[in-house]
Amino acid sequence: MAKIELKNNEQLLGEQQASNVKKFMFLPQANPGKLYVTNQRVIFKATQGRLSSEFEHNLDEIDSFSVGVASAITLLLKNGESYKITGMFNKKLISSLQEAGITKKEK
């Protein structure tokens, strides 16, 4: 099972089963895993699918997030990259992202 190791003074704010939706051969592919939100980072660890779907970003690298259809979360980085996260518990993840200080942008 996917796990993370917390850094010094790092607190886990939320963790939920989710999928990172990435394009594979021009088609969206859901990669199941777990999204962790801490007071320092946002981390996605794959439990199935492609390991290339994993990511880890410090909070200062994240610009904001938005919420789309079926509570799909799009995490927007300051460098222009984005990640689409889907899952049954996205409302809890949204709360964790806001608790971490990440701005929610309206679409």
C-alpha cells in the first residue's frame, strides 16, 4: 500500500483514495492511488496503473486548485503544470487543500 514518510515538523492534514487522470496515447487514463495533503506538500502515490502518475510538490510550488464536474480537482502549479484528481472523497481532499492554504479558484 502507498505510504509517505513525513518530514521534520510535517503534519498530515488529509489522505484519500483518488485517481490521477493522465493522458496516455491521447486518451485519459485514471491511475488509482492515494493523495496526501500535509502542511508542507501534496503527494500522489499510485497503487495501480503507471508509476509515472506519481507526483510530489511543496506547497510553495502550487498556485491554486479548481473543482470541476463530479468534484474533479485540478491542481495548478506555478510553473503551468496541472494534475486532474478524481475520486469519491474529493470533498474531503478539497477541505484538506484549503486547510493547507492552497487557494480555490472558481472556474
